[in-house]
Amino acid sequence: MRWLVVLFFATSIGAVVLYRWVPVYVTPLMVIRSVQQVKNGESLRLRHHWVPLDEMSKYMPVAVIASEDQRFMEHHGFDYEAIEKAIDEKRKGKRQRGGSTISQQTAKNVFLWPGHSWVRKGLEAYFTFLMELIWSKQRIMEVYLNSIEMGDGIYGAEAVAQWHFGCTAAQLTRANCALIAATLPNPIRFSSKTPSNYMLKRQTWIMRQMKHIPLME
């Protein structure tokens, strides 16, 4: 058991250190979705192409920060204010908001599996701590924007730009980026290619919020 614990810490820390420089070409969610497609007799859909952050539209990080985690550049992986608000809303029976930061979502996407168990949440916190310790904010954002699910079988900014907007990630407009960010709570249900009225309202709100978010340097 002792050696299993040592092996876990060694491999997990090694993986986080490795991904500080090496592109993340595949994630557990990509594998899970692909297996589900095959089991359901569907054609395999996995569209993903890694691009560096400086080859994406400058508005892409701004849009996801405005939509998902406005304190991203200030916190160290955990937004305690957002967590408290989420707990308070759950207690009052209101519509629950997500308390996960971009760092936490990146940890989940790259190292873990979907779910809400306490074990997975604990591992998410562990990997988030390691990432914030070893990676820069720019690297966290780069990995996030390359690995997050942005549509049915679509992962990352370059893939969604090509399949939904007919351009590269660098050519995405401010409005395009806001619309992509609007889908992130549920990119399977909400589409940036054929947005509903609700998505267009979300896009407008995000674009207003983007005015208050500085560009990432």
C-alpha cells in the first residue's frame, strides 16, 4: 500500500510537470465519449487540434473568463466566494450555479473523469493545487482552451473554429468567442453553430462582461 501511494504521487506530479510543456493531445473525456459512440453504433467523432495560446484569438481567453471564472487571474485555483454563493443558493433551493474555476475544470478535463463523487472531487482539488503550483495562468488557459469540450465530438478552440465558424482559432471574432463561451455549461445541449435565442442572450451578456476583463499577456 505504501508503494502504491508513492507511485500515485510520483506519477501524478510527473504528469503535471510533463504537461507544463507537452501538448495534451487526448483526455479521459475524449476516450469516454469515443467509447460511448462506438457502443451506441455511431460513427466516431473526435475533432481536436492543439494550437498554442498565441495562435488563438485574443478574445477567446477573455470570453471564457467573463463567462466561467471572472476571478481567474486573482485566485489560486479555488474561488471561495463563488463556492460560498453556490452553497448558499443550494441551501435556499435556488437554481444552482457552478462553483468550479477554470483551473478546476482543466484538472478535471485533463486528469480525471466526469462525475460528482467525493473521491473525484478530492482528486480534482489535488490536481488543481499541483497545476496552480507548477503551471502559469497562461499555461492553464492554454490547456483549458485546447482540451475543453465545445460541441458534439469537438474539443478545443481550433476544432470549434473550423467546424462551427469555418475559420481558424486565430480568426475568431469577439462575437464568435462570446458565443462559444456561452455554450460551455453544456456544449452538447447548446450549439455555437446553431444558437438558440437563449444562447444569443447569453452571448450579449458575456460581451458586456468582456469589457471589464483585460487581455491575457
